[in-house]
Amino acid sequence: MNILTFLYISAGIGLVWISAKKIRKIFCFTSIRYGMSPFLIGSNVIAFGTSAPEMLTSLFAALKKKAVMVVGNVIGSNVANIALVFGPFPWEYFL
């Protein structure tokens, strides 16, 4: 890995760090201003962030008239979300 690649990666990580701190401050202010729970606002931000790639993929596939890819993307993302959320759940505790 050369030095330029290292600098690009470091700058990217730094920008993500700084922007995450600013976004957190903005959302905390918004939650206080409107009397909402910070957990509720954070949950919505996380939900949008995890769904945005699927939405864009489906949009681009729909624009290219690839309906099978849209359906596959929807089914695949739902299966992955269910497996990642409920997969590590301790089912033996409730059975």
C-alpha cells in the first residue's frame, strides 16, 4: 500500500468521524426541540441508512426495466434482515 492510498483512507475515516459527530449533535438538538426520544430519532436514522442501498439498487434496476432484479433485491434484503436480527436471538430461552 503506497502512502497516497493510506492518506486517502485516513482522510475518509476522518471525514466520516467528523460528520458523524455533527449529525449526532443535530439529531440530539432536533429530539430535544420537538420533545422526541433520541432513541426514536436514532432508530429512524439507522433504518434509513440500512435501507438506502436497497432503495437505490431497486430504483436503478427499475429504471433499466429489470423487474426480476427488483423482486430479488426486496426478497433478499428482507431475508437478510430477518436472519441478522432474529438469527442470534436466544430461542432456547423461550422454548
